[in-house]
Amino acid sequence: MTKIIKVQKGTKDILPQEVEQWHKLEKNALDIFTRYRYKEIRTPIFEATELFARGVGDTTDIVNKEMYTFEKSDRSITLRPENTAGVVRSFIENGMARLSAPVKLWYKGPMFRYERPQAGRQRQFHQVGVEMFGIKEPAADAEVILLAVDYLKSLGLNDLEVEINSLGCPECREEYKKKIKEVLKPEFDNLCEDCRNRYEKNPLRLLDCKVDSCKEIFAKPEIQEVIQSDFICEECAEHYRAVKSYLDKLKIKYVENKLLVRGLDYYNRTVFEIKSNNLGSQNAVCGGGRYDSLVKNLGGEDTPAVGWAMGMERLNSLLPEIEPEKSDGYIVSNSPADALELAEELRGQGLKIEFDLANKKFTKQLEKASKIAKFALILGEDEINTGKVSIKNLSTSKQVTVDRKEVTSEIKG
């Protein structure tokens, strides 16, 4: 027997019965984002490896452990592990800085990270996200958070919690990094391997650790005193106060989380996550923040920016299962040629029509019609000879016979 080739670990087929839920995610994204005047952008799924090393940060787990990288014609290419860096690259390359600010973009598509598959997380996964360029004022931070909340509510998700924090700017953050290292130095040998590696390279990332033993260390009073301190400069503090003021005015409930640092190096000032209580320990459905230095770091003009991304698999896991959409009509006939002709005629008028390709018995066709369609369109010998169609409403069992030209109006009501 020939060996069956199976789907790769960490990847998943999206089957026909699941696709309608994906359509809902995508349709709502288009509807909601368009109201906010965001325009869709589609970038390649692979980029130069350097883009992610410089953009995402060479101290991150994504760059160090999770990227799918390969060599081609003496070039290092990487399947995108996230899409902000790619959108920024396109923003620079296509001269979007010349456009009137704000430049508002959104995207959807597959991303790739080599990590242990778990609930809601795959090695090929999908994200929907937004990026806003050109506005440094806190109103931009508030709008992207509001947009995320509106989108999630449009999907019927209301059991949400917004967590926010400010990482400050690079200048005021340096002193904080020194204090974090100083207070954690006596605990260095007790930290997990990842945290020991981050201690010198990026000490703020220690606060993002999910290992229980590290969480216990960070909970100690002397360490919490440093973590909870107001380290940010007055300009950053004013920006943060303004963001919270906007959220209060918009009646968006939030909690402040000093441990929230996000897993990517490019963030500054505002960072946020939106969480769902229905996802267990890995409960974040949206993550984002401000990244004012990224455009310049990737070779563009100095341009403030803010955005977020959501994992679409996680969103799908929170949505109630959608009933498969029924066809408008199913043609029941023992004349496949006439059935095909009528089907094409009605499809041309915008109806979703199926018919029996296998020419089964009338009773079998009616049985199938009752399962997958709203109306059975009976096309027997009498109907064919008189140019009529008998229409049976499969919800009420009411049946009428009409001229062929009246079928569409009868079905649409």
C-alpha cells in the first residue's frame, strides 16, 4: 500500500465546514477597518532575514529560535514570523512617508514560527492586524485600542480584559534596566536559562517570562518595588496619562500591568494586550503598542507608529460554531441536461443553486435537498414540457408551480 502523506506537524487544513467562520473574521475586519479608513496591504510571505533581525530584534525568541530561514542564491530568506516589519519595509520602499498622515494600513494572512504547537497556536498560523504611521500623539494609541475592541465586539466577544503599560522611551528606560538587573542579580542563578540569557541583552524581557519559578522570583517584595516604580520620564508619563484619559472617555475598561512588556524589541511607550478568559493560560487574543523608532531603524525617515495583531486561530476558537449556509435551491430532476440549464440560468440571477449530478431517484434527490437547501426546485417531465418549475419550501412544505422566469422572485420573496 502506498504510504499516505500527512499534513506537517504544527500546520492544519482549514476544511470547507470551517471556512465560513474564517469568512466571518475576514468580512468583519474589512467592514470595521474600512469605517476607520484603514486600507488593506498584502506583503510577501517571505522577506530578507535581515529585516526581522533588525526589525523584530536579535535578542527575541522569534529571531533566535523560531524563524524558518533558508538560503537561496546566496541570500538568506525567512518566512515571515510576524508582519509589522514587512509592512514597515513596504511603507519605506513605496514612499508612503510622502502621504498625508496618518497612513492607516491593515493586513491578514499566514505567519510562520517554529515552536511547540498548542491550543490556538500553530507553526503556520494566521494574523489580522493594523498599523498606523505618522501620528505621535496619544489619540493614535487610543484609536487603535478602540478599533481592536470594536472588531472583537463585532464578532460577539465581550468577555475581554484590556491590559496596558508604558515602556517609556529608550532614554528613560536605561535607568530602569539597570535597576532591574541590580535587584535580580542575587537571583541570577535561580532564573531559567532564557532569563539568564536575557539578563545582559534585554533585561526588560525577563518580565515577560512565563516560567513559574521566575514568576515567584518577580513576586518578591523587593523586586516588585522596582517593577512597580514610576521609572518613565515626565514626557512619557504625560503621554501615558493621556492614553488612559482617552480610554476612560471611551468607557474602555482596562487594568495596568507593570509586567507587560510584549515579546518584540521594537516597542516603546504604550504597550497593550487584550485577553479572553476562555483561553486558559495562553489567553491573549490581541497584542500591540507603539514602535516609534522602527521605521528609522529599517532605513526610513523618523516616523512614529502604533499597531496591533490578533491570532485568527485563537479568535476562531472563541466563536460559536456557524451553521453551514444552505443553498437557495436544489433542482430535483431526472434530466441532468435540463437541470444544468436551469441551474446556470438561476445562478446568473444571483442564486446559489445545486442539482443532482448523479441522476439518482427523485426520492433520494428530495431527501438531499431537505438537508442542504431552502427550496426544492422540481423539474419533472410536465414542468419541462410546459416551461414551468414546481417550488417546494422545505421549511413549510408549501409547494407552488410557477413559470421559469418567476422562480427567482418566488425564492427571494
